[in-house]
Amino acid sequence: MRPTEYDDELARDIAFTMTVSPTPLHGLCELYDHWPTMDTIVQWKRTHKEFAELMADGIALRETLLSDEIMSLLNDESRTLEEIEAEIGRFKSVVEPAG
């Protein structure tokens, strides 16, 4: 059964993993059985200011990391335009909401 009661250690694990993983948060929730559902994470963000701040900081850092990676791709003269577009396309699932 997935957790519903807030846990500081799990919250930090979720925020860190979300920050460094290329997998969207909803995908991480499906991947990790010991994590709460997306609905629970949304509820935790509403009711626990520290978790909301961790997640916001993680999202900001994730966007910076993705931006840096995309800029590196664009500056890589050894890649064709098609290769660059394909690589950038894989980032869409990270920055665009599902469904």
C-alpha cells in the first residue's frame, strides 16, 4: 500500500529524485512503489510548506540542468539538426505535463 501520511525523509527523497531524474514525476510515482500517488504528493505540497519549497527548488534546478543540457546539444557541431531535434524531443516529456 502506498503511503499517505507525510514523512520528511520520503519527501526529501521525492524532491531529490524528481530533480535529477529525466523521468516525469508521474512516471516516478509509478516506478517507485514505496512512493505515494501523484494525488498524495499534490496534497503534501498543499499542506506542507517545506515540501512545497523543496519541490519548487527542485523544479527550478531541474529546469536549469535541462537548459544547460539543451544548450550543450545546440553547441555540439558534430551533431546533425535531426539528431539535435530528436534529443530535444526527449526533454518534452520532462517539461510538458502528461495527457
